[in-house]
Amino acid sequence: MSALICGSFAYDTIMVFHDKFRNHILPDQVHILNVSFLVPDMRREFGGCAGNIAYNLKLLGEEPLPMGTVGKDFGPYAEWMDQCGIDRRYVKEVETYTAQAFITTDEDDNQITAFHPGAMNLSHENRVTDAEGVKLGIVAPDGRDGMLQHAEQFAEAGIPFIFDPGQGLPMFDGTELLDFIDKATWVAVNDYEAQMLEDRTGLSPHEIAERVEALIVTRGARGSHIYTQQRRLDVPVAEARAIADPTGCGDAYRAGLLYGLLRDLDWETTGRIAALMGAIKIEQHGTQNHRFDMDEFFERFAEHFGYRPGP
């Protein structure tokens, strides 16, 4: 039994501008903006929430089942998934382009991003009920219709799932978000999204936790909070050996949550596994370039938290 990961696949093209945007954008001329940035450094990474979460869960020794829609240009990503041993049976190719983000970063770490959703907009063509051997799932950022329908399908099938709205949260109004919460078993957001969720639903974190088994709120360098119906658990961070790139840390954290849930671990241990996954990810550029074996992972876990997790 494994986790069905509903979400996006994307190519991330990351370019570095060796100057500052503010030196080239004139505030009083933005109404006729026409600028060009020379970007000698560029890399293309495999990304998207479903792809990132599946990659991290595979590192933890599980057999994830990512579900998403991709385009006719997916070949290199498919080869990468095969090299990693990640099941592609629920990754559907359609006649368009795979979702793509084009990110330009300057010397101040400011970013200008253009995002093309492409095949992600057809995510509703996949159905949760087509998947077999699923113990639990996650609805991660994806096409709007896909997120709505996959949550409905998980609920109808009686499969517990995490609702992880992420950057897709602004697509939904308060009524829709309340419906997601009532269908979900767990909700996972970062602190900014938690505030937006509270603003749109009118529910505090404790009130959301009363409707689900747990609300997980990540807080960056300040650790994370896990709210249950009984209490709030404060999860410490795992100190990273280096800070290279925070992109994808949230997806790595969610893979840790899925690992703990698949193995019926307590929230204290599950939260710490998730925290360590985020720390390992932040040490490398890109979202799928970090590596470890389980012996190394458990050694680092014991080093940070003073004990080894159970089975």
C-alpha cells in the first residue's frame, strides 16, 4: 500500500542575472517597461509538486504513486523518473506542453517568474478511483478542476488524504476551502498560507484542527506547528549543513509527513522526519538533486533529535 500523490509536474528553468533588477527598471517608466537581462547562468530542473513529493518519498524507501498530467515534451523527465524507480502509471501525457516556470534571479535574490500551466490545466482528466493499492493520498497544487475533483474522489472512495493547497490556495474562495477541509483528513500549509486560510474561511488554526485529524503549519527556520484536536505540537527544525536553495523544501517536508502516516508513526516523530527532509533538501540547488540512504538519514535524525524513529 502506498501514497497517491495528486499534483503538478513542471520544468523549472532558472536563470541568474549578475546585477540588480533595480538598476535597470526605472520606477517612473514602468508603464512603458521594455527591458532585457543578460543571464549567462542557466539550469533546467525537474519540478512540480507531485514530482518533488514522489522523489522525496522514494528516497525514504517508499513506493509513491504520483498522478498528474504532462505534455509531449515530458521525455527527459520520464527518463529521470525511470532512473529513480518512480512509478509512472498514473502520469498522463496530453497534447500540449508540460507546465513550466521561467525564473530569473538577481544579486539581491529578487525573482521575476513567468509560469505556463500547460498540461496541469487538464489534471482533472485523471481519476483517483483509477489507482490501485492506495493507503492514503495528497491533493497538492495542480489545476483548479483537478484539485476539486480529486478531493471529492478521495472522499467518495474513503481514502484519507492531505489537503495541501500551496500556491493554488488563491484559486479558491472561503466556501470551497471549507469544503476541502471537511473532506480532508489532514491539512498542510505554510505560515503565510495558514493566515490566508484563516482569512478566507474565518477559522482559526485550532478550529480547523477540530475538523480534521491534524493541521500542519510549516514556519521556515522557526520549525513547524502540528495542531490536533487536543493540542498544538511544536516541531523543532533540523539544522542544515548549508543553505543553498529553499525551493522544494515544502514538498520534501510533505514527503516526510506521508512517510510517517504510511508507517503509523506518532506526530512527534513524523514532524521531525519531515523537518529533516526539508533540511536535507535546502542543502542542494534544485528540487530533486539531493541524495541519501536510510542509514545516513537515521544517523542524522538521531544526531539532531537524540533518538532513532521506529519502523
